[in-house]
Amino acid sequence: MRKLISWLLVVMMLGSCLSGCGSSSSGAQRTVQIPANGIIAKSVFEGIRDSDDFGIFNGNNNDITYQWLFIGSLIEEPEDMNLKVNFSSSHSSTVKSYLKAAYVQELSFETENPLAGHPTLSIYLADIWDAASVELYSFDLNSNKATLLATAALENSPNAIITYIPQDFKGLFYLVGKSEAPGNSLVTGSDQSNQNTGGDQPLVELDDTYTGAGASGSTGSTGEKDKYLTDPTPAGRPAPVEPEDVTVNTAVRYTCTLSIRCDTILDNMAICEPNKVSQVPGDGAIMITRTCVFYEGENVFDVLQRECRSSGIHMSFKWTPIYNSVYVQGIHNLYEFDVGENSGWMYKVNGWFPNYGASRYHLQNGDVIEWIYTCDLGRDIGGFYAIGDSMGR
């Protein structure tokens, strides 16, 4: 645990690492510039693994900066790896038009092989992306078919920073910024047979490994409210998993990303409680997107609690038996009702705001978690549909 806490504290400084960091006390170099050919030697990854540290690899291609984050404890079999990422725009306009997207960034990898340790990739763009969500697609130009692969985290600090954990490396990929939540307005699976391909709605397939919003492989609930008063989970969304039914396996570790933001308060400072104004960060970021280690069987609340404690961020919560879930009252000393009677904390995973509590959301490898403060029952952050009576649970 002490090693994990040490790593987490250093990860808080990731933004400054782009301008250069030193070496760790264990002797393993934490920050490495990716060479022109992209190849990082096996010995470098052995050093990261053996020191149980982390490694940051910075690159730049076509005036776009990118950064890989490797966690030593997750690198089981070190090898030479090519970390070069290529950025282009050869088919971006086609994809942008087809998916009716506001923003598109085309990319590819120099390697076609998965990278050991499942590192996190952060891409630093030159412009702001005023998007509600970012998704990763592949696109077949011959069949004019888009495949949704994953959801990514987006921060504008000040320009767009897109973060996700790559699982696929062969071919061209497209980061797509959309004005709506992930999975909305998709025509997928059996629905395609009922659609006219010449219509306004793009046809999108979901990759077999995709578990985000709109995934047909997820188990949605049907019928009436369950015994914990949870409304039926929308079709295609993951159903809640009761904490008492899950055994955490600390022998199996995965990674996800987590961010905590309160940007909406900046637009509502006039109604913010006077004694809380000083708690609001100037850029709205309480925790910038970071990669977190979690154990098989853990839930969204487990990760939030551990990351806040490790980073010295105050968090208040209570258990609500009637909902069989934890209710998050405050983060960073910003509580519900501090910015009006409709304010409080909500969370979303892979771009979707679940309609049940964070301690009932069972995590999968690569999940993108965002905790966001709302000042208007979720209307100001695109999550009003999830509210019901479940905000903060």
C-alpha cells in the first residue's frame, strides 16, 4: 500500500512531467523521451518493473504531443516496445461527416502488437474540444462501416487532453468528439436491419471488447424497480452489482482512469456558499485525469475513496441501506447544496451516468470514471436522465 500511495502522489504531478522530470530514488528513470524510431529497450521496462515504480514516455509527432504511462507492477513480461504514435488526417473528414461529429483526430501506432502492462495514453491537442464525450472508432472505407472500440476521457486544460488505455493497435483509429453522451443515437446490432442505410443515422457496430455505454453485451435490467428502489437499467447498460455479492481478488490488478471536476461551479459562483468559494479550483479541476490501479471485483466508490485518501483530498460519504449503496456527500469540502438546492456530485463511467450508486458499479479494465459537480440536477452536465432520486449514490 505504501508503494501504491507513493506512486499516486507522484502521478498528481504528471502535467509537469511533460516539461521534464528527474529519476526516481530507486534509480529507474521515470521520464524518457521516445526516439524517432519509437523503440524503447526491454531493459528500460525491466528497470520500471523491478523497482515497482512507474515510467512516463513522451513523444511528439506532427506537432501533437503524447505521453505513455506504464505502471511497473503491471509489466509482467518486459520486452522491446515501439511506442511511436502517428497522427494524420487522411480520412478524418470522411469519418467526421459520417458520424456527424464535431471533432475528429486520426491516429495509428507504429506497432501492431499489444503493449505489455496495458499503459495509458494521453494525447495533448492544440485546440479546445467543446465536446460532451470522446469515443474511439475504427472505420472501414470499403464497407463504409464504423466500429466503436472504446470511450476516452476529455479534459480542456487549457486545450484538449484525451486519455484512454489502448487495446487495439492495428490500423487507423479515430478519436471522435461528440456533442452527446457515448452510445446515444447509435444504430447497432439487430437495429441495423430496420434502418435505411441512406437515412440520417450512421450505422455503427460495437467491438466485441467494448463495455461502455451502448454495449449490447452489457446486461440491462427490465421491468419494475428492484428491491433497492433502482429504476430499470436502460437496455445495453451494465446492471448494478451488489457489493456483498462480489469478492475482491487482490491478486488480479487492472487499470482505469479517474478525474474529479467542478467546472459548473465557476459559472454559478454568485450562488456558491461564501465559505466554500475558496475551495473551488480556478480551472475546475480537483483531480486531473490519472491512471489508477484497482483490483478485480472493486467498484467505482472503492477507487474514489482510495484515490482521495492517497491524495489528501477530503471526501464525505454515508451508507444508505435503502439503496444498498454509498452516498457521496462531498469531495474537496464541496458538498451537496453548496451551490443551490439542486447541486451535488454525480459520476459517469465510459460517458454514461448510471442510475444507481457508485458502490454498485462493478469496474472493468480500462473504464473511464469521472466525478462531476452539478448545479442543476445534472442538466448542466448531461446527466439529468440518471437523476431520479439517485444523485451522489
